[in-house]
Amino acid sequence: MSSDQKPLGAMAPPKKIELFSGTYFGACTLGGVIACGPTHTAVTPLDLVKCRRQVDANLYKSNVQAWKSIYSAEGLRGVFFGWAPTFVGYSFQGAGKYGFYEVFKYLYGDNWFPNSNKTIVYLAASASAEFLADLALCPLEAVKVRMQTTLPPYANNLREGFSKIVAKEGIGGLYKGLYPLWGRQVPYTMVKFATFEEAVSQIYKTLGKPKESYNTLQQTGVSFLGGYIAGIWCAAVSHPADVMVSKLNSDRKAGEGALAATSRIYKNIGFTGLWNGLPVRIVMIGTLTAFQWLIYDSFKVYLGLPTTGGH
């Protein structure tokens, strides 16, 4: 072996990702895609029934009866109907949500207002991130909701649904649910991130040792528990807006303003109608959020980065 050659075992390890570098934020963005796209797609059966029961509370007697009815008529494809816009939409949204959250948390907390209250930083960073992420999610959410809440279906696949909306209503038709989507998602994400950060911090305080004293498997376990706690609160806070998004996308008349449509729909369903499907959504969002944080932090650990929260 020549003097300038090194044995395989002496090869330099991969370059460590520098915290708060462009590569770091890019890794967080990719982590958001991996955390959100597959998890939202996995709970499509729950989301399908939830959306249909929000639009028509009398359509099914129970969730189990709904799944049996759908499966007997359409098979597994029917149970996962709407998976494509769900996967694409929430992959985009996950990229923006987690990627921009890390960017804004760094800017607001470390750069611009270093002495600010941490909870205020978490709330402001998550609100800013979700505001931008929803611009990417909204068109796919519009297609998904119309596919899932109309019988017979408005469209049979993502391409057909996208094309029909644009042909009949223009690009604006894809964004007519944007304001209620912001109304649902921005408070949801504020609660999701701020509650998660606080829950993780309290879990480590309860355990009695600093985060760094636990191995990565234990730390991601804390992320899972903190995520589930955050998910329960997310579901409750955002549920009325979630119902309204489903109603607006399925029952808004051509040329009708968002406020006028919201007022008309509220008169029809009343306050109690805003809470249709809440138990299902608590199970769905709690599980979803827990696994999203588990996947996201596991991906960060894989890249040699620290898990979120607990500092």
C-alpha cells in the first residue's frame, strides 16, 4: 500500500451537519416530508369517514359501520379513497411546516429576539411556518375534500379532480378554502409545536435528569409521548375550523364569498354541528402527531442531529 493511501477503517467519517446551516434547515425540511406525507396517508380511512360524517352526520351510524359499508361496496381502494392528494398535499405541508418552523424558531429566538419568552417564540415560529405551508397544501386539500365528501365522488383521482376544479372555477377554485384552512391549521400548528416543546421539557423535568443523559432511543420515546399529548390538544382546538373546511369545499356556491358561505353553513349546522366527528379526530390526530414527532426526530438522530425540545 502506498504511503498516501489510507486503510478503509481510517477513512474520515461523513461531515457533521452544522446546526442552523442551510444544510441543517434542508434536512429539517426533508424530515417534515418524511414525517407528514406517509403518516397522513396511513390514516386516510379515518379521515375519509370523518370528512363524510362532518358533511352529513346521518350518513353512517358509526365509524365501523362506515368502513364495512365502504369496503363491501368498493374494496380497499374505497377505504383509502383520496390517498393521492393526501400524500402529495401533506408532504408539501410537512416540508413547509417543519422546515420553516426551524428557520423561524432560530430567527425569532436566537437572532432577532434572543431574550424573548420561549413559548412566545414557539407560537410565533409555528404560526409563521404554517401560514406559508398552507399555501402549498390548500389546492391538494380542496381536491381531497371534494373527492371524499361527495357521493358519487366529484373525481376518481387527483389528476381528474385538479383538472375539473381548474376548468370550472379557475385557479381560485383551488384556494377558496384557504381562509378556513388557515383558521384550522395555524392554531393547530401553534398548539402542536408549543405544546410539544413544553411537554417534552416537563417530561425531562419529571424524569429528573437532563436530556443529554438519555440515549437516542429514550429521547425519541419522549418525542413520541410529547407528540401524543400535543396531538390531543391540537384536535380539540382546530376541530370547528376543520368541520368548516369540509363544509366549504363541498357546499360553497359559485360566486359566494367566504364569510357569506361560512355564515350560511353555520346557520344550517349550528354550534353542535361544528363538533361532529371530534372523537375520531382526537384518535387520528393524537396518533398522527405522536408518530410525526417520532419519525421527524428519528430522522434527525439518523443524521447526527439532536432531537427537538428539552433544552
